[in-house]
Amino acid sequence: MKKSIFTILSFTLCISGMVSAQRPAPAPKQTVPVAITGATLHTATGSVVPNASIIFDKGKITGINTPVPANAKVINATGKHVYPGFILVNNSLGLVEVSATKATVDFVESNGFVPEIRTLIAFNTDSHVIPTVRTNGVLLAQPVLGNGILKGTSSVMNLDGWNWQDAVVSTDNVLHLSWPELRKSTDEKRNKEFKERRDANITELKTLFARAKAYQPKTGIKDYKLEAIAPVLTGEKILFAQVSGANDALEVIKFAQDYGVKKTVLLGDAGLESVLDEIKRSGFPLIITNPHSLPPNESMSPRLPYEFAKKVADKGILHGLDYSARKDFSDSRNLPFLAGTTAAYGLDREKALQSITLNLAKMLGIDKEYGSLEVGKSATLFISDGDALDQLTNNVTEAFIDGRQIDLNNQQKELYKRYKEKYSVAE
């Protein structure tokens, strides 16, 4: 009974705290053209345009360095920088509010094979974490389950909507696979158990894909697991396959080729260094997980996780960065600084920018609309006082999603202002 009362009290206090500081309301549709002038444009296509203007209307970019419409709202951004909105992939943002309060957690499933689960309808647009993330220019996200082997289907969401229907950008477009890892122990008996369990999981995985390949739904009868897998085999969905090491990456490449998966994206860390040539030959893009981490094993250089993006880019592999799924949903606002680290360790700065914008948009199949500053694309962008990849100088002053100027206030800013006034803290 005591435990139940404590749980209820904790949840009540959590909800009370949320209500006391309201989340900013979603922005209304763009009604007049907007012209940002005098800024340095980082287009994410590889070019930087100094002292430029960018104009957008009805949610679309209509001109770069073209005449400003007479009825436009003009934002003087002289000395500032304009970037496309950053894209957060493979993260639980929007699926969990307070990780210690189970009632606010919706990113864990008990079954390891749940391809039919859709994160789309669980996405919480009222999350108080979301405004803190977009403060650093993260404007699109891909909410993903944090556990399992076939761990559901994700969608791409914008971070300013009244509900998931308003926020969705691309619906159910990625199926997520976490390739079974071979765990190791000093106990031989446990090692045998680990191997048997892994073999059984791989067998079940292969069986599901073989059945999905032959799947012919009968009238009125559906197998929802096979319905979720089959579009990966026809190219209607993308397979995101996360691996824990080099051997697993090779197994996934063979698996995808054997079953005719049309579009596969690998996710893995610097432990894949030894198989970069094989990844290049496969043609699979690579999302680098956890660049701010220790090396995969003690024999590797401690710099390797930071240098790995440069090594991947030098191989000509399309690559991106993530803030991985199960952890760090609240810290994912630091996504741009992962890219900044890769630039500090050798990667060209504009290529580093592409790793959290255009490259990810290509992998998600949304690059015709998002990921770069180009005429005809969505006006999903932001203005920063300084370098958006630099933690010391990034300061987002205005942000737009589909041309709508969003409110950049958040609960953390409100608390800062409140207690700054209380204790008379000088700037």
C-alpha cells in the first residue's frame, strides 16, 4: 500500500509541475512572406552563402538572394547564421517524459518481435522536453522504441504540433531492427545459453522475413507482423538495422541481400572501422551511434569515436549521426555538438552539418522537402547568433517549421528567469 501511495504521489507531483509551466502553443500557419536578410546561409548542400537573403512563403523557400516582396516581414540577421533544421533520428524523444515515472514511458515493449507497433500514435506533442530540444535547432525527430529485435515502425515528426496528426512528416516509413548480439561471459555454460538464444532469435527473424516475402493476405484476414515487414521487401519502407560490432554488420549486409531488402541503413559505432570497405561495397548508408563515447574496446585509440566520421566520409559512405534510442532523450538537444566534435577531429565543417541534416533526410526519404536550404523545399530552418555546431556560440534566436515561426520558450528558460530575478544574478 505504501508503495502504491508513493507512486501516485510522485506521479501527481510530476503532473503538477508540468501544469505549472505550460508548454508553448504550436505556431499558426504562415500568412505573409518572410525575408531573412544579411545572414550567412549554411545550405547543407556543401555551400556557404555570406551576406545573403532567404525568402519563404506559405511554408516553402521561394528565393535566395532574390528581391524581397513588398509585403514581406523582414528579419535583419546581419552577422548571424541560418541553418536548415537539424534532424534527430533513432531516439525516444516524445515517447517518454519522466523515465522514472512509468505512466509517462511509452518506448518499451515486452516482446522482442513487434514490427507492427507504430510509434506514430504514441508521440506526445505536449512533451515538455521537446521545447528544450528545439532550442538548439533540432526541429525534426524520429521517435523509436528502445528495446527489442524487430522494434516497431517509426515515422518522421516535426517538433511543433497540436497532436501527432499535425506533427507527422512521413508516416510509418522505417522498420527498426536491432541485430541479435552475441554476449560474452566468463562462464562457459552461460556462453552456450547466450549463443543458443541468439541463434533462436536469428532463426525467428529469418522465418518472419521469409514468410513476409511469400505473404498473400487473405480476404478479411491480416497478419499484422507480416504486413509491417512486407513493405521493406518492396522498397516502400526503409530498414534501419542497428549492429553492435563488425561481424554483426557483415551478417546484416548478407541478411538484407539474401532477403532482397531494397533500402537498408546501418547503425553502429566506431567498432565498424574494420569493415568500412564492405559497407562501402554494400551501398548501405551508415548512421554513427554515440560519437561522444569511449572506444569499443581498450585496444583502440580513445580518439577513434571522434575521428570515425572522417574515416567514414573518406570512404565515400553516406553517413549521419544519432543520439541513440533508449537513452539521452533529454540530452538530445546536444545533437549539433556531436557534429561539431566530428568537425574538430578532421571532418569538413559543412560535411559535419550534412550529417545531421541533408544526409539524414536522404536516408529517411524526405530530402525532396527537408534537410537543406534550397528553393522549393520546406522553410524548416533557424537563425543562430553564432556557429550552430559550437556549444559556446550557438544561440538560436528564431526558428521556423514549414514557415511557421515557433515559440522558443521552454520550462528551463522560465525557471532560469524566475530564479535569476529571485537571487539577482547578473548576466
